[in-house]
Amino acid sequence: MDKYQKYLMNMARSYFAYINEKEKNIVKCYTNDKIMITQDEDITVGGYFLYIANKSFERVFAIKGEQQIALKAEFDPIMSSKSSGEQRRFFLPLSFDNRIESIKIVFNNNLADDLIIPVIYVEANKEKYYAKVAQEQNAKLLAKAQIKHSTGADLVNIYFQPCCDTYAKTEIELYLANGNFSRPSSMCVTFFTPQLLGGQVEQLIGKYVIEDGSLFKSISGLAKRVYGYKVRQFDAKGKILCESDFAFFSIK
């Protein structure tokens, strides 16, 4: 960028910015002589709009390969005011699936040479997005599964509901576990009953598959100690629909 281009680019009441169709918040995007478009963490958001405003710009083009596409101009609601009058800005729809390479600025009255500004696309972390979607879906289905348990003298009953219409079977894994118990304060040692707060699993001791239409599993013959269990539900093709975290119980 030469000194004439730099002077015109730095004129007051100008900006480079974009919005996406989800957030609608305007984001300034001109830095280090580049236009930077950052993808929303929700990668399914497809619509982005670039806005360019500067009184010294006569025309603006998007460059893609050999193509030069003229940007349309519209009323600028940001810079227009009673004192400055109506301003205009150039705008362009953008997409991470159909990218332009750069923007060409043509200055009024050829006060400076045309300026080419690269457009840089910063992609979101796709793996992080898909992991988040899977986690949210798992939590939604677990809420419908309503997994809970009750204990007896030497047994545990684990209850559940189908998590969705494609449900076919439930699998329960039972583990020996070390328990984390609440501790008494110095004021109530005499009447204190420890409560199981959680635990760490040690060893798998049983795996149970329920696919006969039952919505609970009773496991008996358990010694007095702490256990943990995990529940998974599957569709008819064996695909996991939802999977619980470990839950813990004690036989007293």
C-alpha cells in the first residue's frame, strides 16, 4: 500500500465489517492490510455479509479467479446522519463454501492506484462443533431415558425409559467402585450419617442387555460395598443412541 492509498484508506467515517445470519452482530474485519472473516463456531451458519464504507471509494470489486464482480451499493445506516448526510456502503454476500480471493478498491477520480486487499477465511474447529452437537443430543436423549436406581439388602434395581422412537435395547455395565462420602463437621459427629457423593470405578463385573421390552433391570447377590454403573441405549442396527455418565450406589 503506497502513501496515497494509505491516506485514503484511513479517512474518517469508513469501515470494513461483516455479519453472519445467526448473530447479526457487526464485526470489524480489516487488519494488517487484510480482510479477515472468522467462521461462526456453528459451522452450519452459511450466510455472511461483507460491508465496506469509505467516501473515497468509487467502486469495489470481488475477485475470484479471473472474475471481477462489482459490489452493489446501499444506504449506510451506520455512518449516515443529519450532519453528514446520507452515506453509502458496498456490500457482498460471502460463503465459506464459495470463497472470493480478494477485494479490489477503485478510488474516486483515480486519486490513487487501485488497491487489492486479500480476503482471509478463518475456519471454525469442525471437530469441536460436532462434539458439541453430539453432547447436546446425548443430554437431550438421556433426559428422555429417565435413568434412576433403587437399592435393597443385596440388590439394585435400575430403571429407564426408551430415549426415542428408534430405541431397540438397553445395555448396563456394572462395576466395583471406590466411593466418595461426605464428611461430618466438628459440630455433628455423633449423629452424622455419611452420604455417597460419587466415586471411581475399579473393575467391570457384569454386562446386562435388556431387549425384551422390560424397562428395568434387577441385579441381586451384591456384597456390601460401593458400585458404579453406566447405561447405553441402542437402535436396531446397534448404533448408540445415548450413553450415561457413571452413577454410583452403595449396598449397606
